[in-house]
Amino acid sequence: MKHYSLTKFSIGIIAISLLWSCQQDTQWKGQEPIQRVSTLTKPIQLQLKKTFDLGDGIYCSNEFDGARLNGIVLSNDTLITALITPENTPINGSPWYAFKLWSKSEKNMYLKLTYLEGVSHRYYPKLSRDGINWDNLDSTNFFTDTTGIANGASPKSISMKLSLSEDTLWVAAQELITSQHIYKWEQELAKKPYISIHKIGESREGRPLNILKIGNSNDQKMILVLSRQHPPEVTGYLAMKAFVEKLSEDQSLNQKFREKYKTFVIPLLNPDGVDLGHWRHNAGGIDLNRDWETFNQPEIAAVKAFMENKVKGSGGKFYFGVDFHSTFHDIYYTINPELKGNMPGLVPELITEMGKEFPDYQPNIRPGGLDGPKISSTSFMFYTFGAEAVTFELGDNTPRPFIKQKGEVAAQKLMEIMVK
Ligand SMILES: [Zn+2]
């Protein structure tokens, strides 16, 4: 591929990509029914971590937590080609990427992201100059390769036009939020007198599995909040963060809520996957959200033990559980409404009340069936502990202010409903 063909056909390609995204809106119907799979540990492929000298004074690095880059070459004077591969297969098609680029002299380059056979591009590129503040790549600098793919399908590769200089440019699939960012956020939050941090276990590679305890009530009425089982699902994490910060505010309703309910939050359930730059799995090569029946992975076994000990120790109950994720759109996966847990009707009422705050917004609700394997977090919370549970999915591209608002409104409405 020559770079000038990109420029020449850019308008056409933008039009095609708009068409693609619209069609995707109508075609994508949510995830397939989940299948029972073995969650016994499998090997993962580690990345070669290094600074790549591409020649021509251009350098690239994946030497940081959360990075993913499996190969990169200078294809010609103006084109860099990168290869992104997963930690193992089979795997959900959510190719995460993150790396840094710089150049001794200022130059504009095209960067092409390629994947292995059968994998399509998913995440719209984000750029940063400091690894902390991120912006979407300008759409005039984004090009999808639609040759040879069916109408409406995702592109197999994409290209972006970048301005390189000595000033490091970070390129990533979503905002880079690794274990260090999250542990720091936990510590900030734990400065409040009614919030504390406890370690409930360790990941396979020995990273702490922290739980935030919010409120000083006895443990009779409990709530569990989970996030980042799936490493790239940053938008779910951002909604969880807004949700938890709202619950932690010093308003009278919030205080009443905290007196009545103890909220436990695990903001980072898969720290190894996040720091290793995984697409989906933990360091045991397993999708953690399929391990809630067999508990083969230490991260999930730790949560199970924590919940069991809490219920055994206090005689209390879990009333509500929420697990934050990301997908192509905002979706609520709920337990079948015919089934009654410890607070029947809570989740439907919560979604209805939230909807009143967003009059033009049609919530996408997908109730679970009555049969089917009980292998996900929300199934475990509901079928084992009676917690009214919901998987709260945020879109990959949902505007960040709206994600924050949704997280806050969810917390506000939950407190109003559960305190009354
Ligand atoms: Zn997920």
C-alpha cells in the first residue's frame, strides 16, 4: 500500500467507514449466549518488551505497563506497519494496542495497524503526549482498509497519519489506565473516614486484589461492585469510577445509604491482564468471566471466598451486585425478571428510574434466560447469594462525559431506591 492512495481516497474511505459504523449499529445484536468452556490455566504468549529502532531516526517502545505491540517495521519512507496479536487463542476479538513513538526529526508518518487472520480492528485510536491525557485521533487522519471485506463488516486493518517528533507520542486503543493508576485512585478515595482498602488476595502474578469498603454499617446488608475483568474495557471502568465516587459523596442521602448498606468495590479484578496489555484474559490465559462456576483462577476464587466469608461471618446478605464492562453499545444484561432475589424488582426499577434522567435515551436491556450455564459474575452473585445483579455495559465510543453521568445517575437512583 502506498501512502498517497490513502490521501487520494480519504474522503471515500471516511464515507465508507461512516456507512460501516451505521450498519454496525443496526446489525450488532449483543453478545451470543455464553458457552461453558474449560477455565483451566493455559499458556500465554508474552510480548518482547523493547525499544524498536525502526531506522530513519524513528523509535517505538512497548516498555510500559499496559503496552501491547508485537512487531513493528518501517515499510517505506512514510509508512510504519505494526502487528498486534493476542495473548492466546481462541479469544474474543477485542484487539488492544498501546505503544510509544518518537522521531529525531519532525516528520509526518502513516502508521498501519495489522492483526492476524480472522481478527478485525475494534478500538478507535487515542493519542497522548504524556500518557495521562488522551484525545481521539482526528478523524481526518484515520483511514480504514475495507478492501476484500463484506459490506458492514469491521476493517481488517486501519491506518493513521501521525506527526512524529522528539516529543513522545503515545498511541493506544483506549485511555491507558493500568494497575498503578487504579491503586492510586483507591488511595485517594480511602482518605475519606468511611472508606478503607483491604487486600482479598493476589492475582496469578502476585499483584494485589484490592477491595474498597465503603460505609461503616455492620455487614447485614451488602453490595458488590466489580470492574476490569476484561482488560481493554476502560469505558466500563470509567462508569464504575463515577458510580463509586458518587456513592462516596458527603450528602445526607449518601450518608443514610452508607449507614444502611456496606458497599464492597473491586475496581481491578484482572490486574495482570491490564498490565500485560491483554485483549481479554488473565495471566492464566482465561476469560475470567467464564470462571464463576469452577473457580480455577485465583482472582475469581478470591472473590468467591470473600463473599462466602462475609455471609458466614455476619449472617448478612448481598442485596445488589453490579459488574461493569464495555462493548460496542450501552447494554444492561439482567437476570431473568421472573426470578426473585433478596430485593425483587430492584434492577428493573433502577433501569426505569435512570431512564427518566435521559428522556431521549432508549435503554438496551437483555434479560438472561432461565437455563444456560451460570458461569458469569452476575449469575454467581444472584444464584449463590440472591444479590439482584446486573452487568452494566458501556459502549467503546460512548462520549466520556455521558459515561460519567450514567455512572453518577446509577449511583444516585440506586441510593434513592434502596434507602426508601
Ligand atoms: Zn467484558
